[in-house]
Amino acid sequence: MKTKILLADDESDLDDLFKQQFRRQIHNHTYEFIFVRDGLEALTVLEQQPDIDVVLSDINMPGMDGLTLLAKLSEINPIIRTVIVTAYGDMSNIRTAMNRGAFDFITKPINFKDLEITLDKTIRSANQLRETVEIKAVDEMKTRFFTNITHELRTPLTLIVSPVDNLLETPNLPTTFQNQLSTVQRNARQLLRLINQLLDINKLEAQQMDLVNEVGDLTGFVGQIVDLFRPSTTIKQLALTYETNLPPGNYLFDAGKWEKILYNLLSNAIKFTETGSINVRLTHTSRMAQLAVSDTGIGIAADKLPHIFNRFYQVDPSRSRAYEGTGIGLALVHELTTRLGGTITVQSQTQEIGGQSGTHFLLEIPLQQADAVVPQKIESRLTVDVPLLPAELTYPTTETQSDNTPLVLVVEDNAELREFIVAELATTYRIRSAANGYEGWVVAKEELPDVIISDLMMPRLDGYELISQLKADPATDHIAVILLTASVEADSRLKGLSQGADEYLTKPFHLGELRLRLRNLLTRQDKLREEYRQQFTKPDQSTPLETIQDQFLRRLYHLLDDHLDDSSLSVEWLADQLAVSRKTLYRKVQTLMQLSPNDLIRQYRLRKAIDLLRAGHNASETAYMVGFESPSYFTRVFKEFYNQTPTDYIRQ
């Protein structure tokens, strides 16, 4: 990259001297020199060429001296670095120049080795400053865009929330519609709340959020907000307690900011606590309110604690996403507490350390008691949406569903999305569901579904690991998988497909597309089953072992081939040889062939009998060779299956 250097000096012989000394850099296009005779000419050039990086300026010049030029440079282009060129004994001017922003100085007569070192240092500094300014400009542009787009999102979200609120007030609204509209309402409000938090952080950073103090009952206000979370803790069977020793009366406080602080702290506590309790305590010291929120949750590792108040920081950034989140809530709590003039500290320990795990947040916020004696109630404007319990979600199923109806397993850690998919597909298919990859793996082994619809980022076992385990197990390697995920990166798609996923859909997805892809997968499976069955029913086709693709069936067919004449061969023996349970063998064969294992054994024997009859064996010989105890029974079964006797087949 070429560096442009402006030399402002009234000594004309310096031009040739600089060209001679830096001829190599000029030839290689490393440096480009521009020569002017005074400060006025330098200003003109600088206005015309804003990409100049370094100025070498003499102090004593006609027209405009170097010190005056230096003062004006910061107005024209603050990025430019200036090196003062001066004569010996000019220390007062040098001091003045450095105070006015000169980066360095060199003395006359010029030592060009010293000048090269000075130029190199100056250019590095100029480049760093330029990069810093560019990065800051990009950050400011991103922030403006982020703020603008966040504002723009509020309008369409409002136009979603308000009509849904109205629809939910419709009399005699069917339960199915109520459930679906409630899901829309809760998630639209959550999105709106997230957007509001982002806007709040931007306002706090720009110091545009004012304090809006009100006079009222602080203890009652905090109690209101705690009570809003009681349904959520009841669902998770957590104990929620609120204690206070704050003297009764009115206090001056910013209700909106307290509301947001409590919402985020309590939401986090409930999210990360599976058993035990959550405690909110409001106390006071001299002129300070102390708000403590404690839980018996999973805790935060010691190395993560210093970062939890950083915007967008997540304690669990892994692809498993054990707990959903954005890393905004605690950052907002910290900023709001600081804006209120307070401080926030956190103590936490995980179960790995031993003993009780949990987290304790302590906020100290300045508190001023108001003159009014009778406590004045301030109504909280906060709404806390409580997800419906799965038992409360009702969805219709068809009366015609049977054991032959395809079984679909939905593996999704978001409860509402999981139940939504289940409700939509339950009218057409038999449905099972699981809340994470590990549970999905357990259900898949037990139930052997036809298709699994799985999220990618899940706790305990993510979508990739689930597919890997499914494909590595002979009992489950046939199960088709649709990955349904919020990850849109090409690498994620390629990895999912390479590990064995049959389809890959990104969220938000179109339900109609999911139905079509699911139907196509099941249709493909039906055609494959029919192809496998026709290998038995159409004797003119190739023998099953020559064309079968499924590894499980190949192993099963080899076992039958090796023990074809054994009439005592049983389903239990096959299951033992294949290292699966009798139930798993039954479901696996039923899924692949739509046959029971006994029917498969019998039809395989009959198909092998065709080959033996073609090879010249008579009916009696063939009967014993394929494991039938009597030729007469073999003839009867053969005729039932192929609509002709073995003898008739030989004649044809």
C-alpha cells in the first residue's frame, strides 16, 4: 500500500535530495512525495488530496509558518500525522509544536537514517489511527442501522400483537384457535420485549435515558412483580419467596427501570433453576436499597462470572444450547443499575465445586424516602407470559389411525414449538415427542419411528450427535431424519446432510413445506418396502441378497441363507443373532417390509425354493432344503403364496 507524504519546506534543494534518498521506495511505489513551499500551498494540497498520510513541515516558511499550519491540520484532517522539521536550538518552537499535536520532530541538517526510522514509526501510527477511525465509523453505522431497524420492527410487531389480543377476546373461540393465538401472542410479546431491551441498551450507551422518578410504595411494587412470576414457578414446582424489612411509606424511585431489572433477574432465575427455590429480598441501609435475588439453579462457573454483564455474552455458547438466551438481559440490568446510581455484584457456584449450587445477585441502589405518609400504590405495567403446560394443549387426532399409520418423532427443546408441530401433524400421523436429543435417542430405540423431525441445537445431545447415533445403530439406521433448525449457515446444512439427514429445513419454516417433505419421505419408504416385498412375490426378479441395500436386511438374509434347512429357526434366535430384542426385530422388519418376522422367514424360504426348483430339484427335495418339515405342507404354503403348486411351477 502506497504512503503519500507531503513535504512543506521553502528550501527547494530538498526536493532532489528526498527523491535521491528515497528513490527505491518511490520506484517500488511504497512512498509518493508531494513538495510545496509554504503552509498556504500545503493547505490547498491537503484539501484536494485527503488521502495524504504524513506531513513533513518546516517551522520557518513564508506565507504561513509550520506552527500555524499545524494548528489548522487538526481541523482539515485529524488523522494526518505531522513531523516537524526544524533547525538546531529551536526547542521553544519544538515544545509549542508538540503541544499543538505534532507526532515527532527531526532537526536540520537532516539525518536520513533517522528520518527513515521516524517516517516508519509515523506511518505505522497514521495507519493505526486511520484503522481506528474507520472501525469507529463502521461501528457507528452499524449502531445507527441496528437502532433504525429495531425501531422499524416495533410497528409490524405491534400490528401482530394488537389484532391477536382482540381475537383472543372473541366469545366462544374454539380451543384449538385459542391455543394457536396464545402461542402467537406470547412469542410476539417476547420478540417485542427483546427489541425494547436492545433499544434501552442503545439509549443507555448514548446517555439518552432519563430518570423518571415516581412517589409510591416500593415494597408493594416489588411484591406485585414477584407475584407475576408465581405461575411460572408453580409450573416448575419451585418455591418463590419475597422478604422485605423496608419501613412502610412512600419512596422516590424509577418504577420502569426497577421493573426491567426485576423482570430480567427473575426470568433468568426461573430459566436456570430446575429444583429448589428462588428468593427475592428487599432491605435497606443508610440511603441505599438492597435488592437481592437468589436461586438454587445450576450456577455460573468462576471463569464466566467476570463476563456475564457484557452485552451478548452467553455462558453456554456451544451448539448444544442447553438454555436459550441472547446475552442481553444481564447487560441491561447492569446498565440500568448504573444509571440509577447503584452497583450490582454476583456470587455463584456450580454443583461441580460441591455442595449447593446457585446464584446470588445483590443490587445497591440509592433510596430516598418521600414526605407523603400514606403509601401510594404504583401499578406495574409488566406482563409475564406463562407457557401452557403440555397437558393443557389439546389437538385433534383422526379416528382412522392404526398401527400402520406412520409414526413421527418430534425432537425439539422449545416446548411451544414442539407442541405446535405435534398438534399440526397429529391429525395425519401417530406422534411421539422428546425435549432434547438424548430423550429423542431413547424414544427412537424404543419406538422405531418412520421419520424423526429434529432440531439441531439442543441440550444433552444435539442434532448432529443424534443422527450419528441413529446411523451407527443397526436397529435405527433406517430411520429418515428431517433437520429443522434456526442455523442457516451452509456449513451446518452440509454437515447435517453428510451425517445422514434426509432433509434440512430452516426456521421459520412453512408448515406446508414440512408436510410435503414428510409425505415425500414416507412415500419413498413405501416404494422401497414394496420393492423389497416384490423380491419375494415376483420370482422372475433377482434374488433378494443380490439387490438389497439395507445392511440390517442383508445380515438377516445371510442368517436365513446359512440356516435355510433348519426348520426350528425362530424369531427369538434371529433377534439374538442380530443383537436386538424381539420387539425391536418385529418393529424393524415391520418398518422395512410391512411384514412380521415370521412372515418374512416363510416368504424368504419360499423365494429360495424358487431358485432350487429352477436348479432342478424336485418339490420334495426343495421342501426339506428350505426348512419345511413335510412336502405336503410346503406345497400348500407355496400354492397359497404363488397361486400354483411347486410341480406346476417346474412344468412351466
